[in-house]
Amino acid sequence: MSLVDPNGRKETLLSIPRWDPDWQRDFTFVEPKVVPRERFGGTRLVVECAYRNDTDAEVFGGFGSDDEMCFNFSYVAVVRADGPS
């Protein structure tokens, strides 16, 4: 998962190079990632996933350990210009 700013610069937020099926969990930042208000509108949150198939069998999307899947649920909070209420 990464942020791409309006100039195309990419910042990696989360990288898991070797996934383990036992890691069905949430990942949380120690410190929140803050995007300045003036860059927020042009910033994109990008999720990229790769699936390695070590067999000749066709693989379909699904919820099993041998199925291809990629999910990302992100929480975004926006601070109002006049501050929190």
C-alpha cells in the first residue's frame, strides 16, 4: 500500500513481501500518516497485490487459502478547517 502525491512521488506505507496465511489481521501505524490539506485532493492511495501460482491449475478469486485474494480496508480521518468539533 502506498501514497502517490500530485507530483507522482510514491511513498510506501505498508509492504509485505512474503505473505503468510496465518496473518489474517489488521496493521496499524504507530503514528498516523498526515497529508497536508493542500495536497490531499491530488493524493492517491494505491494498493498493489501479486499472487504466485506454483501449479498449472487455474486460480480463481475466493476466500480459501489457495484462492487469489487482495483486500484493503483503510480508515481516513479529515480535520475540518475550523478544527474538530
